[in-house]
Amino acid sequence: MGAFSELLAVVLAAHSVAAHDFDVLRHLGGNGQWFRGPEVTGISSETPSGCTVDLAASFSRHGSRYPDRGAYNGWANLSARIQEGQLSVHDKSLSFLSSWKPVLKFPDQQIAQLSTTGYKELYDMGATTRLQYPDLYDYNTDFTVWANYYSSSPRVRDSARLFARGFLGPNATELGSIYALNASDPRSWLNSLAPSDLCPAYADNGGSPQTDTWANIYLPPIRKRLNKLIKGSFQFTQDDISSIPYLCGFETQITGTKSPWCSIFTESEMLQYEYAQDLRYWYGTGLGTDIEKYLMLPVLGGLIQRFVDGPNATYTDADGTTFVPPKIITSFSNDGQINQLAAAIGVFDNEPQLPANKVLRERLFKASNFCTMRGTISFERLSCSSRGGPYVRVKLNDVVYPVASCQTGPGRSCPLKDYQSLVQKKISHAGNFAAICNITDPAVPRDQKSAPFFTNTTLPFATLLKP
């Protein structure tokens, strides 16, 4: 074999290894920490030649966190059952079980709070955003961020605060303002980062019954395989099996070290779990729902109107207060809202409904690629010297996704006016939001049809916080 042939063989072998390099942490659906999504659309994330970004916006989930109380109680119950079972195992991947305990050292203080990995994700996001758009922020000037108030935990508000610190640096407390919108206040109807909070008809059922159907197909074989490797009175239940990838993701980001739970599922089994997560979001709050898929449309409409108004627009409120919004518009909410927004933006409009009895392998919709902790759906307004504009393009965890019915602009972007028309048609198709939500509270403003909170800092349901 000649030198060139030997070199070619080495390159091909390396490519083959890379092609089959499987990272379990990138297939955990909503239970994994943030990562830049895979290049599934073949579109460069670089700004198209001849174009500039003159406005940018992002909607992000809170950063990585400690488990909620219910999940932690499940961990504690599993650990107690393992200890009582006096088990022995026949596979090294399970050798940690006999001594395993939940990794939270101070659960009463840590439950539902951001973890250290969450801190890092948000600081990094702030600094990275500042570097990504150097021309959209003037040094040492005021900067505004928005968040869902989310009374169950401060993690969404804290995510906004940490982002602002990463973006603004040492002067964050002086320069930064976070407006936390109380989505439970009747006055916030359709004008918050969680419109579903005021929608009585909203019901996130976790994707049932489709998720139940799939669970009863893919989990029993895994349970049978693993229980054969255990001796003693302990045996995994089906619920235990479904929580193994969850434990993998949470323990890894809490400790900063890859959890031993990550080595239990095979690659095929992990992809089956990932599909279960897709079913959970598609049929729980996404395009497989009747009501939930519409609820972030007014918010999207409000953002796009801000894009249409342009980067230098100034707004005046009823009390005469003027506000010049930042050219980098940043907001934080929860995974349900991120997935509802994903259903609205148009990139998945041509996707088929996900079957519940088998994995749809060739699918664009994968919750792992955008609904992670700190998962982000972002928008860029493009002005292009040779092709006019403006245009809009959509990114999910930093990867460009073309709008299914509108991709005629540079880099398969969509003309902004066309995109606004598409969103308005979706809002019109949804119909009367008060009717579909079965609103009966007389305090809810029935004539509200859009979400202009990005252009108004005097809303009575907004709480001003400092980084």
C-alpha cells in the first residue's frame, strides 16, 4: 500500500469513528444541558454575504437546574429500594448501584433552583451574545431583559439576571433592568411570556396517550434486559427505567462529571428515549395539540412587529413615558413556552404527526436540539445591501432552521413582511383566543390580541429586578 493509500485509510477510519461517536448527553430531550445543535439543515449560521444583522431576539428556557421536589422524592425512593434490596450485579455498568444515593447535598435549599452548570450556561450566553453582535449594543449603556416571573421558583428570573451579568459585566447592576412579567395577572392576558397561565382550557398532559403507547412498547424490553443483570430482591420498575436518562442528564450537570446512569442504556435504547421526549413535547404543548400550539402566537406577533418597526424605533406609553428597546431583545421562560413557540414559528409546519408506535427516524423535530436547559429560539433581522430586505431568519440552539413555506431570502431567510403575514394568518386561524381558552374571568381584557410588552416598560404586572 502506498503512502497516499495509507493516509486515506487512516482518514476514512477516523471519519468512520467520528460518524459513530455517540454522545448520550445530546439525546436527552428536555433533560439535558445546553449544547449547540447539530447542523441538520445544511445552512450556515454565518451572516449571509452582503447582509448585516440590525436586530436580534431570543427566547430561552431557564438554565440547568436541580430537580423539582417530585423528581427528587423519586430519586430518594429509588435509592432506598436499592439499599433494601441487597443486590448484586453481573454487569460493570451497574456496579455503582449498591452505593448510589441522590447527589444533592442540600436538597431543601437546592430543589428547583439553578445549578452551578446553569450559572455557567447563562454567564456564557450573555458574554457570547455580546461578542456575537458587537454593533448592536453601545458600551456602558442601559440594557433591558425580560423574564416570565414564574412564582413556583426564581430560576427563570435568575436566568435573566445571570445573562445580564455575563452580557454587561461588572456594571450589570447599574446598567441592567429585568422586567419579570406576572403571567397570572389577568391584565397580562396574551401579553406575557406564559399566556397559558391564564388559559383554563390549557392542559399539558405530557403527551398522553401517545407517550403511554410508546412507553409500553420501548420500556419493557429494557426493563427485562437490566433486571436479568441483577440478583437480589430489588428489580427496576417501568417508571425506574424511564427515569434513567433523566438521572443521567441531571446528575451530570449537577456534579460536572458524567453520571454512571449515562452508561446503562444502549445507543438504540437512548434514541428510543429521545423519541419519547419528542412525543412528550409534540403532543403535550406542540403541533400535535389543539390549543397549546397557538398560545405563543401573540408573543411572536409582538416580536415581529418590533422587527418591522426597525432598530431605531422609539415607543411612547399612555403616561407619556418613552422607551427605546435594546437592539438585542432577550427573554426567558420555561420549556413549555419554548415548545409552544417552536410550534408557532413555521419551521416545523411541514412535519408529519409523530406516530406513537414506532420511531420516525427522518424527522426534523427533535426536542434534544432546542428544548434543552437554556434551550433557545432566536431571530435575526437581516438588512442586505444587494438584495434589500429586511429579512428574518430563525435559529434553534444557534442552528439556522428555514421557515417551511418562506425561504427565498439570503441564506434561505424569509422576507420580513412575508413572515409577518404568515404569523398574522396563523393568529387569524387560531380564532378567538378567549373562546378557545374558555376564559370566564371578567378581569381578563377580551380585546387583547397581541403582546407588545417588548415595547412598554410601564406594565402594571411587570416587576423590575436588577442583575
